[in-house]
Amino acid sequence: MDRISKLTEMLAASPADCFLLHALGLEYVKIGALQTAQTYFERVLETDSSYVGTYYHLAKLLEQIGNPEQAIAIYEKGMEQAKIGNDMHAYNELRSAWEELTF
């Protein structure tokens, strides 16, 4: 069974599992299904706004599809959440990506 099928099967049993939603988003990015990936990343953040890693991946995807303004906003939200969670590593990664777009 391929990864997407297996993750989808697991998600059916735990529909609010952010790890599974994020993993599915990454798998869809790998195959170029960016709209589907975006949907999964957005579901992660709707379910748990503190799931900081998803901000980076969603913003990168938005950059890739030509929405830099939206990507900047996502990076900024991610930086806020990283500060709240005292995750300075994630904050620095998000800030670096944000700076690439804003400077």
C-alpha cells in the first residue's frame, strides 16, 4: 500500500490527528498535488494553530504557487505561534524564510 493510501486509512480512524494531516500534505507536495496539499496543511492549522511546522510548509507551498503575500502572512502567524510555544528553532526558520520574501 502506498504512503498516501496508508495515511488516509489511518486518518479515517483519527480525523483530527495533526501528524497524519501534515504527513498527507507533505506526500501530496511530493507528487505535485499542491491544492490537495494546501487543503491538508490548512486543516492542520484549523485543528491546532500551535502545530508550528505546518506554517513553514504551507507558506513554502504558497510561494511555489505564486502567492507571496499570503505566504508572508502565514510565516508571520507561524512566528507568533513559535514565540508563544518558545520554539526558537522554528521561529528562526520561519523568520529566515520570511526575510527572503520581504527584503
